[in-house]
Amino acid sequence: MQLRALPLREVIQSSKEVLSLLQEKNPAFKPVLAIIQAGDDNLMQEMNQNLAEEAGLNITHICLPPDSSEAEIIDEILKMNEDTRVHGLALQISENLFSNKVLNALKPEKDVDGVTDINLGKLVRGDAHECFVSPVAKAVIELLEKSVGVNLDGKKILVVGAHGSLEAALQCLFQRKGSMTMSSQWKTPQLQRKLREADIVVVGSPKPEEIPLTWIQPGTTVLNCSHDFLSGKVGGGSQRGHFGGLIEEGDVSLLAAALRIQNMVSSGRRWLREQQHRRWRLHCLKLQPLSPVPSDIEISRAQTPKAVDVLAKEIGLLADEIEIYGKSKAKVRLSVLERFKDQADGKYVLVAGITPTPLGEGKSTVTIGLVQALTAHLNVNSFACLRQPSQGPTFGVKGGAAGGGYAQIIPMEEFNLHLTGDIHAITAANNLLAAAIDTRILHENTQTDKALYNRLVPLVNGVREFSEIQLARLKKLGINKTDPSTLTEEEVSKFARLSIDPSTITWQRVLDTNDRFLRKITIGQGNTEKGYSRQAQFDIAVASEIMAVLALTDSLADMKARLGRMVVASDKSGQPVTADDLGVTGALTVLMKDAIKPNLMQTLEGTPVFVHAGPFANIAHGNSSVLADKIALKLVGEEGFVVTEAGFGADIGMEKFFNIKCRASGLVPDVVVLVATVRALKMHGGGPSVTAGVPLKKEYTEENIQLVADGCCNLQKQIQIAQLFGVPVVVALNVFKTDTRAEIDLVCELAKRAGAFDAVPCYHWSVGGKGSVDLARAVREAASKRSRFQFLYDVQGFGNLPICMAKTHLSLSHQPDKKGVPRDFILPISDVRASIGAGFIYPLVGTMSTMPGLPTRPCFYDIDLDTETEQVKGLF
């Protein structure tokens, strides 16, 4: 029988065309086929390489010794499973190593040879379009139908000597073609009869010498998948002439290699499809709300969080894109942004608030309630992005910031205490820079130019070299030399001396504890400091410019550049002195290299949250990180929502979010959710003062329509502020149990009259996401409208920087006791400073403290540890 041309070329050409189309839409897409090979089969390696290159695929061979163990092969498989560059994985190993353990170590989605139980199971079930089919089995069918021209329907087919996945795949495919299929091993009794009855024989392994080819009926079509089928002799004549059609093993191998390439292209196409927007298959956690509502920590402890690696997988993160901390926290690597760079962003929602009472009005709680409603109840992808709380307020007055009631981040004690150590990293970096400043002044005061230079550029093993950051300083000074021995005396002095003016130092040491006695201190009083002392102070850690840098950076390289630009003082000629000048930038970056990665946690209902960065909103810009928002916007997909929160009232946190954060990130907000409470509105309407730790007056616990109506002026003003930026506003009334229906209805009515897109009462605190479903629907509708976002001013001044007003959060004015909407006041500016690294100018409005103090009865009185169970008590 004359064989027709192999269908090889059309398979490769088809694969090439499909791949070209995929790459046309995704230029960076370069699928890689990894082949793990134990032993030397250079012919197969060359064949795979040539076919892959012809189709436009990349291929990598992992060549192991022929005597590699099962464990060594599995180890390589697991590495390739987790390599995001690899889209297909094939094995070229000896038959004795094809154990179930080895085969099922392969990820089914990368198993382009179709050998795993999952792929075989889908094939048997009839879901061939959802799985990879063995290329060898497919090659057998293709060759019989297209090269030999056999109609397989009704044919008697004997598969002899095949094992495992190949045997199963062949039987399944032949049966689908209507063939009567038998399977046999070489040692099977009555093999001769079976061979004589078969129309087609498929040989899956080497034929034993004692079995003659004459057992096969003349004219039978034989397809050989084995290397040495023809090692036996056919008496008297040509071996090929004995058969009706003989397809050699080389033909099968060549076409199988091409079909493997086809599977690879399919794998890449599936992978690309998965990178595009999809609705998460998220397992949400059920709530069983109690009444009365227990304490926050009791609620948190009653819910068992999902393992964070499970959550990460549910939202589309790969195993090598997370770094797990314990069971319920993980850092997310920035590489995810590169993988999703062509993914459209989701909707961007900001939660802000009216001017708050000292107790806070629940913006974090609303943020969490909203995402719980969107994802757990409306099946919409959503992400909350919140700031990491400072331990100062946690042990001071305000307590933690994990939300409250049935709208919390869990575990709340891990959220509020240490998290993954980002604030500690900021503290270490900040204080290293502070130490570098005073140490440099000391050494310059006590050494000659030559001695100072020799210590700054020491002789190591007979060689004196500048470090990279020192070369950068030379360039800044206009000294174009790289050999330390060639500097003139004047250049040595210029390089070695920063000549910092101590009276101009603006960089302070920090601590993440409220400690009023560190607001003004004297440093350098030890004998070893040789009489050099000066007045200084400590700030709270989150007031450090490094925190603001972390919150506004968009990459590791950008963070390093921002850290280097930070101005710490002026020299005696009035020029700025930076972290770069002090030579500490690289060390600061090392301390911050893990802190730059957002922290993944979850809500009580198992929806994802990023917790990252935590600058205060009164003395800094008061928003979580740009990076967390950017990653979340990619992960939720085009139809999803990212909900982030700005600190304090809309006049502070929201304004800085728009003019500073959005300017730095380039992101455009779609909706503002403005949080209000009846309590705060009564305060703005003329109610008694509200003080933390003091019981509320009866005006706040009993219905008082007039106070609410009068206080809505503050709500109306904050709505107007948001509207200036061109973003629709949805008012979320955070309902307390003492609020009456008349008060709730009045606030919602007045908010809509003031221009809010909608105003919705929210009950998430008492029942979880179910209580914010109406808010979620209102936000979705508002987000469908076109945002007309605009900045309120152009950048100016020191390096075209935006402005960050440092003012009280308790009033629209600079005076905390002026409630409602103060008018006719002059805003006093006591000083104007520049955070060059962070990228903003900050005028100080009145007197602003950067180190909070503790009250008479701080929260720490109630915080304790059960030494038997190791459970934290008393956090809120």
C-alpha cells in the first residue's frame, strides 16, 4: 500500500498561524516547552528543537543523567510546574521511570503529553476539548486516516504491547472512531489468533524475538510505535511487502512531536485566556451574626480564615508570586504587574468621610462591608486596599483599624500588631539615616580632610576604590574621575565634607509608640560624642517620609530613587543634603526591599484585602500604597472593583488622594463613597463635645432631628468638595443601633438634595456584607457613569510638586473646635517643608504634632495575653 504524505507540515503551519495571532494581540507572549530528558537522545532533542523553532516556540531541555532517580525527576518536574515562563512540560525518560508518582507530579495544565490521571480522565469522560490528548495516540489516528487512508469505522484493531496512558488513550480514541478495539500484551495467550483477526495492529513496545512476524495476516495495516519492531525476520521476502501498510516508528515520533507543539500552543492560548478578566471562583466564608454583636476580637476569633495560599490561587495569583507569612498573611511580589500589564483595570472606588468625631465614623468598616457585599453577595470581583495601622493608636486611644463588628479584616490581632514587619522596616531605615547624619557631622568635626577621605575610601587588599554611590556623588559634584588617587586636595575636601548645618536638620528619629516625652530631646551627651550635642525629637514611625515614599512608589527602582532624593538638612552654604550624599541609599533600599510588597489578607467573609503602607492623613497624605491599588485593579479585571480608603474627612484624605496619589499613580477614580454617621452630624449641628473614653451625652443616644438637620451642612460641604473633582458621590450612612428611622431618612434625603448620586443606610457592622448590598448596588450604578475627574491645581514650586496640607482632621478649618462649616477664617501657615523623596510640599497649618501622646487611660490597660491559649485579649 502506498503511503500518502505525512500531515506533519499542516500541523506545524497551523500551530504557527495560531501562535502568530496570539502574539499579535499579546506581543510579550513567548510560550516555552520544557522537556525533561534522562539520558542521551540527541536525535529526539534535535527533532523537537527544529519543529519548535519552525512553529515559533521556545524550547528548553533539562538533561539529567540516565541513572536519575524517581525523586530527582520529580524534583525537576516540580520546579517546572512553578516556573511561570513554562507553558508545557514533557518527559523523555526510560519506561521504568514512568510511575504514577512521576506522571501525576506534572501539573495537568502543563501536561502536553496527556499522561496525568486528570487529563486521561477527561478524555475518557468525553471532554477532549478540556484536556490534553496523548500526541502519540493522536499521531496514530492521524497517520492511519490521512497517510494510509483507512476508514476506522468498524475496523478490528489490536493494540499490542502498549502500557499505561498510551494504551488508555489509544483505546479511547479508536472507540470514538467506531472501531472494535482489543488490547493485548506480547505474552498474552492466543496472541497469534488475535493478530490474525486484526485489520490493524498498533505496536506499542519492542516485539520479543520468539514471536514471528508471520503471525500477522498478510495485508494487515501495521503501525509501529516501537524502535525495533522489524528486528525479527519475515521468511523469504521483503518485510514491508508482507503488510498492507507499514508506518514506521520514525513517522509516528515525528508527527507526535508536531502534535505536542500543537498542544503547547493550546496550552499558551488557555494561559492567556486565564490572564484575562474572569469571575473568581472564590469560596466565601459564611457568617452567623449574633445579637447583641460581640466584641470585634470575639467575632474575629470565631471565624476561621482560609489558608492564604488558597485565597491567592482563587484570585489568580501564581505560587511564585506570593511569599507566605504564617497561615493567613502573604506578601505579593511586584512581578504580577508585568504578567498582567495588558489586563484592563477594574473600577476604582475611594471611601472618604465627613469631618469625624474623635471616635472615628467607620470608613474602614464601610470599606470592608462594601467589598464583602460586592464579592460574597453580588458575586463581583472586588478588593479592599487599606493602610496598615500604627501601633501608637492601637495601644493609645483609637484602638486598631481592622474595621469592626461583622465587617473586619482577619485575624484582627495579626492585622493590628506587627503584620509582616513593614513599619519596623521603615523604623530601621529611618533611624539608620538619622544615625548617618549625626555620625557624619561628628567625624567631619574631628578629622582632617585627608583622614576623612582615607576612611571614606579605604585601602582594601592594596586597592582603593569608590563605591557605586560614591561615584554618583562625584558626578553630582562635577568631578569626572574614578581613580581615588587622582583627586586634588580641593576635590578631596569637596567630596569628603558635607558640611551639614545642624540647625537645619529636618530628619528625626522615629518610633511606633505614642510617647509625648520624646517630642523634644537632647542627643549626643555621652563622653564618646566629644561634646557634640543638639536638640532633636522623635516622630511616630508612620510620619516618616519613608512611609510616604513607600505609599507613593511604583517600583523598586523608583523607591530607590525616591529614597536617595530625600532631603535631610542643608549644608552651611544653604544647599540641600540628601540620603544619596550620605551614601546610605542602597542600605535603605535593602531594608525596604520586602516592605515594598503589598500584604494579602482577607475579610470575615473570605474576600481579599491588601494592607500596605500607613501614612497619617493629617501630617502626611493618608492613603494606602499605589502599588497595592495597581495590583488589585489588575486582579479584579475590567468588571471588578477596587475599594480603597482615604484618612479622616474628604477635605484632607480625599483631597490628597486626588491631588497627590492619583497624580503619582496616573489612576483615575470612578466613585467616591462618603461615609457619614448620625453621631457626627449631631456634633456638627451643635451637639455637645465628643471625647474618647467619655460616655456620649443623651443628645447622641436619643432622637434629635434638629441637630441632625443642622449638622448636614458638613455633609453637604464634603459632597461639594468631591464634586469639584468631577467624581460621582454615593453617601454611605453608617448606621448605629441608637439611630432612628426618621434620622436615617432625613440624612439620605438631604444628601441627595446636595447632589449625591445616591445615599444609602448601611448595616454591615451588625450583619456583614449582607447589610451593605444596597450600597454595593449604588456604587456599581454610579461607576457605570463616566467619570469627569480633574485635578484642582497644576503642580508648582520645588520640582513641580503637589501640596500636602498638614492640618487638624477635626474641623474644616485649622481650629479643632470649629464644627459644621466654619467661615471667614484666615488659615495660618507656620512653616512650609518639602518631602522631595515622597514628592510633595507640606505647609504646616497651625501647630501640628508628629508624635502623639498617651491619654490617662490608654487602651493597653485592656490588652492581655492568655498564657495557656496564647490568645490576645482586649484589642478593638
